[in-house]
Amino acid sequence: MELRFRIAKLLDHAGNVEALEASDNPFAAIVLAHLQALATHGDPATRQQRKLRIIKGLYRGHWSKEDVRELFRLIDWIMTLPEDLDEALRTEIHEFEEEQKMPYITSIERLAKKEGILEGIELAMEMRFGSSGRKLLPKVRALGSVDEVRRFARFLKNAKSIEQVRSRLSD
């Protein structure tokens, strides 16, 4: 048996960034992500901006919501970012979705995400502060958006005392 297939060297497309960005071929977005990951090695801030540009291009494409999600997952894997920049990127994407009225993450998915973060917060508060932490859980559950819950989770990671947590939840 003999197999024959075409070979494509991704680096050969490095000079065609504009064409890749304009293409409606999903492989163009993947090639672009790979090239940008190589180009931004060691420069996470630039990588974040280029990743955002690629993702915005996906949203403007003619793909189904599921296709955008799958491409986003692959691009997210190819163009990894430090946690703080990844969080900032997700905030920018969320704002872009809101501006464009493109809720690719359904309300059910948002609620599930919030519940998952809340479960982690509840566990952390119980482990760190015992019964005092458990008493504050209703206030934690009352936090509004996923972004508020995320901000509180980041705060909790560095909180030194239960008094700091109480104060934060009282604001």
C-alpha cells in the first residue's frame, strides 16, 4: 500500500498574514495562530493582542457557534498565555461579544461557569476559615456576574484574614 498526500510547510505562509486573516477557511485561522505563536514567543503581551485579533476574526466569520467554539479551543491551546493575561483576554472577548451582540456563550453556560467558580470559593473559604468562612457563603453566592465572582476568587487567593474577606463582601 502506498499513501500520497500533499505537504504544506506552515512557515511558507508567514508572509501571507493578511490573506490568512481574510480567509474563511478554518485552517487559515489555525495556521495564523501557529505563526503568531511562533512570532510572539517570549512576548506574552503581544501574543495576547494577536490572539484577540484572531478570535475577533472568528466571530466575524461565517461559521456556526459550535465551529467558533471548537476553533477557539484549538487556538487557545496553541497560543497559551500567562494566567493574568489570559484573564484579561477573556474579559476583552466578553466585552467584544456584548458590543457585537454575539453571545456565543449561552446564559446556561455562564451560570454553569459561575457555579463552578463558586464551588471552588466555597471550598477555599471552608478550608481557610472554617465555620467563619461558611457563614459568609450566602454573601458570596449573592455576587452578581461571573466577572464579580472571578474578581472575588482572585482577592480570596491573597486574603490574609477573615476580616479582610468580611470587609470585601460588605463593600
